[in-house]
Amino acid sequence: MRLAALLVTLLMALAGTATADERADSRIVDGRVVDGRVVGGERVPIEEHPWVVYLTDSSGLQYCGGTLVAPTKVVTAAHCATGRTPRNTRVVVGREDKKSDEGEVVRLAGIWIHPEYLVADQGADVAVLTLREGVEYQPLPLAERSDEALYAPGTNGLVLGWGRTSEQGPVSRYLLAATVPVMADDDCLDAYLQYDKEEMTCAGLPEGGVDTCQGDSGGPFVAGGKLIGVTSWGEGCARKGKPGIYTRIAAYADVIREQLDS
């Protein structure tokens, strides 16, 4: 009887936990899943956001997002690039509908991962992908250290992606976007002990309901016409009291810019 109960428990756990392929942007920290996570969003045209891209493996499976910041450079999360190579990674630009053939599928010339990156909730969750060839889509400027006002609590930012539309729901076929306000650092720390205000920012509604979700990792958090964050980690999707955590781009602008110039 104990063996049967154990098997039932194991099956239930597996049913609620996605495979590595389905959750390529997930990590387990202290026994809980933390992930880059758009819930509560709506479809938006790629023409209005030409700098948002998504990443695929060599078979075409979308697993993360990114932001075009120069003709040959894409900023994404380090955990979206760890274990990847230019041979097995593609960047899709100018494509709103994942089932269409619009836009371009571009191969990589190189992958840079921040040297201090270990796991997403310890910071430095940023990477730069170099495309083999330049693309003619409008890039998005980076937030700089002088853009502190963009991180003020209550600032509305836009998150975008093709990830899951609910915590255990299907991924989106189309580009979705949602507006979430930047939260005060103290509130972020109340939600997560690992939160580091020097390297991260968090955004969401106290009651939850709007957030990024699995598959949105590496995608943009935009305010003031600049990339202020990269979707990094969080607990679940759109949960009350559990906002999304984003890599604070202003903190890494200098080192990212070095990669853009290389």
C-alpha cells in the first residue's frame, strides 16, 4: 500500500511539473520553482514593437524571449543562454505569429553570458547574443545608470512575450503584452528574501493577475522607451504577493555596452 501511495504521489507531482524541454527557462531554488514568467496580457502587433524577439532551439521550439538592442545584438537572460551554443540556438525577429513565416530566423555568431551568473535569483541574469548578420529592425535603447527615474515605484512598464497565458496554461501563438507597475524595493524584498535592489527590479500588482510566465524569460520590460529589465525569475505566474523579478538593465548597462562594441 505504501508503494502504491508513493507511486500516486509521484505521478501527481510529475503531472504538475513540466519537463525540462517545456520549462527550459525554469530553475529550482530551495525546493521551489523559480522561473521567468504574459498572463493577463493582450495581443499586440509586432510592427509597434519591432525590437522584441524570441529564441528557439534548432528544431524551431520557442523557449525564451529577447530584445534587439543593435542590428547584430540581442539582450536576453543568462539562464536562457546557459547550455546553449550558436549551433543549436536561433533568434526569430519580426514575427508576431509563431506559426507564420514572417520576419527572419537568424543564426548566431556568438553567446556572451555575464561571468558572475550562477542562477537567476542570485543576479547577473543577463546575456548578449551576437547575430551572424545584421537585421533591419528598430532596436531598443538600454536604460542607463542615469535613468533611475524609470525604476521609481508606480512607473508603468510593458512586458512582452509568447510564453504561457496562465501558470499551467498553454503558450501563446501570438505576441502578447501587459502593463505592470514597478514596485517598491521593500515590497519586493518582502516577497522574496533573495531580492537584490542593486541588480534587480520587480513589477506587478499586489493582488496578482498580470505577469510574465514560462517562456517569457529573457524578454523585455520596457519603460520610457528604454529596456529597463529582462524577465528573470519569480514564484509561479501572476500570484498574489509574488511579483515578477527582472534583471535591472541600468546596473549592467556598461558591461552590456562593451559587448555591443565588440
